[in-house]
Amino acid sequence: MKKVRVITAEEAALMVNDGDTVSTGGFVSCACPEALSTALEKRFLETGHPRDLTLFFAAGQGHRDGTGGDHYGHEGMVKRVVGGHWDRAPKLGDLALANKIEAYNLPQGVITHMYRDIAAHNIGTITHVGLYTFADPRNGGGKLNEVTKEDLVKLIEIEGEERLLYKGFPINVCFLRGSYADEYGNCTVHREIGPLDVTAQAQATKNSGGKVIVQVEKIVQGGSLDPKLVKIPGIYVDAIVVGSIEDNMQCLGMPYDGALTGEFRIPVDAIPPIPLDAKKILARRAAMELPKDAIVNLGTGAPEKIANVAAEEGISDKMTLTVEAGGIAGVPYGGTQFGASANAMAILDHNVQFDFYQGGGLDVAFLGLAETAPNGDLNVSKFGTRLAGAGGFIDITQNAKKVVYCGTFTAKGLKTECRDGKLVIVQEGAKKKFVNKVEHITFSGVYANKVHQPVLYITERAVFELRPEGVTLIEIAPGIDLQTQVLDQMEFMPKIAEDLKLMDERIFKDELMGLAND
């Protein structure tokens, strides 16, 4: 093997041409190739080039502070963005909502598989994932604004079954993050939260005739790396850039934590308990839906707290928590470390984890609750002037054996307290979540009923179940008035179960619930 070129980030930026399709690695705030994206942004701001790029990514990248995808959020720098999750890059979202770029939101797991299909020169990615959602051509085909015209998703029929064909396209340049590289360009990711999609992205780019550029912490002697740790072989790599300590933070703004890579394990009791607030109420009620020995996925936001509750209650070992980034078992982290798991038993590739998810491997998935319609449709991806994107939501929720949505009943200003095992609404939220019609169909209640999927909607004051006749109220919190604090705070009248129950009073008390005994 020949030795790889070692260049500066500024030299790497010069390898990107006007009109190129650029794919970036990373998962939210983890493993972002910050040195490379920063240098490309600097070049554009100083010279106006490269311009008219297509940006292609699976998981959203950044921390809503100019990092990650926001490096590309300048008018003229990109003409098209195809992404799985947009929320971490608000500048890109603003351009999309202002019709200044072509914008697509495709399911995150589907994009991870598109990398593999591009690498293999397959006709595209064929899957059921996205049917009946906004990714379905009958509902927009993933287009996010009026200037986005090209159809990237096609409805097809195979063996009498409806499927979606997500069309692939060549990748000209990819920016990836590694840990160490040897002199021949072989790169490990052993200090990252996981391998993510680095292998598939590098293969897709190389087989497109493109350039693979990897940012690493250091370069070591050729042949000194454990070959089992190498996730980007040197034969795929065109150049290596050594980033600064800050550029190579394991997660943005966070130092390296060996518990997230499998280097060492931490005591479970080191995970701090969380205060008794609305999110903990949600997490406690959701934790009651955890069957023994279940394989589970936790989404961002309120569902993240389920891991804390499980640790507090001593039931973390009664189920296997997973995250789409690739972690199996252990305790999933949130915030800037979302995607990582402490004490994981295995850390898979991002796309491999989605193979398992899309095939129905999850026993139960806990995801955030936002706009909810009478037929069970849910929107978590697009709200007026805010573009969040679906992320892995569609891949996960369409295929888990059971789905539990967790979120406060109203938004914007809601304040609650727990008193004597009862819930008190101190201040009602200004925005209703249970609405007549959702803006974006991220989850289809129609499809869920069609495939007989059990679905719950858990809030701090009420629990609903999706039934063939629609969203049905099955539980109400002690201390809550049904008419004024539930029905009057909804845009539609839900069905009400004949055996309407009170939520468990233990949920609303400071002491442990005793779920381990249950």
C-alpha cells in the first residue's frame, strides 16, 4: 500500500468543487468532522466557493450553535440538502423554509442503507419504510418546500406489495471522523461512540469516483493498528487531516469518555436520579410498559429519561436498551451525548442497527409526542417555522412491535407539581398538541391500524391508546379534571374507554415506585 496524503483542513476544503455532492459523517453532536466542515465554510465565506453543493447526511449533525450542518447554512453554498434530521442545523432549516434551497427529509435509517446501495451501484433503496408518511410520494415524497421539484422517492409494487424506491446518486466528496490513522490511511474509530456509517459512506464515495477525506486525532506507524479496529481501510482514503483537540472532541464540547466506547464500565448507581417533574412522570408511566427481557429503543427528549428511571428503580438489567446509533445494552445517554451508551455490550454500525429495527426486532419503542390527530397520525418533523426532520422516527415507529409516545399534554409554558400523589397543573401550556390535523405525517395511525400495531400516547395527565375507531382515552391522572384539563385542552373529542382508569398514584410521589417488585 502507498502512504496516504496528509494535508491541512484548508487544503481539504480546496478538494471540493462547485456543484459537488458532499456527504458528512457524525451523529447529532458526536463524531462530527468539525475541522473539515469549518474549513469549507471559511473558504466559502472568503471566496464564494464552493457553491451550489448538495449536502447529504443521515443523522442530524451539530448543536444548534453553528456547528455540524450549520457550517453549510449559507445562501449560495448549498443548492440542495437531503437529510434525515434537520433540527441540529437551524440555519439550514431556515434556508429550506424560505425556499432558498431544495430540501428533502428522508427516513434516517433509509439514508444509512442508501449509502450501501450507492456503494453497490444498486438501482436504489427499496423498502416499506415511509409508506403513508410524508416520505410517501402520495404525501409529498419527502419534499420540504415549493422549490423542491425532483422526485427522489417512487411508489412501486413488488410481488403484489407496495414499496418505496429511494433513488441513489453519486457522492463526490465525503468528510468523515476517525480516531487514529496509520501512514497508509487505515483509520480506526475506537475512540468514537461507534462506527456509525463511516465504512458505507467511504465505499459509496469511492465507488462513485469521489474523494474520501478523514479527520483524525493522530497518525501512527503503518501496520501498528489492530486490523479488527480499522473501519475505514486505507484503500478508500484520499487524504487525512489531523484535527485539533477541540475539533476531535468525542461529542461537541465534551471530553473523551471511555465508558461510551467500551474501554471501561461505570457503576450504574453513578447515574444521578432526576427530579420529579413532568418528564419524570412520563418516564415513570412509560417504564411500566417495559416487558421483561424486552429489546427497547429510546428516542430523544422525554423518552431519554426512561433510562434514568430504570436505573433508579433497579430494573436496567431487566431489559436491553438500544439506540439507533448502534449501541446494544447499557445506559443510553442524552443531550450532546445522545447516540452514545455507557456500559454497552456491543456497538454496531448505524446502518446495521437499522437492519434490525426495520425488520421488526424491537419489542417496544419510546418516542417523543408532538402533534397528534384523531386517527393517531403524529407529527414530530415540521412545525410552521421550525423544521425538525424525522430522523430515525419513521424507521423505528413503523416497525417496532409496540410504540409508546411520550410528551407533555400541552406545550409552551406548562408548569406542574405533584402533591400527595396527585398532579396539579400550576400553569397550562399555551399550545395544544392534540389537534384536528397534523401538519406533517411522521407516523401514520392508518398504517399502524392496518398492520395491527399497538400504540400508546402517554402524557403527564392522561394516557391514550390507538384503536380502530381512533385515539381513545384510557387513563387519567389523579387530581386532574377530565373536562377542563383534558377534553377542553384538545381540538377534537377523543373516544373515551368505558373502563377509564386512574394512573398509578406511585408515579406522582417522590419515593421509588418499586417497579423491580412489579
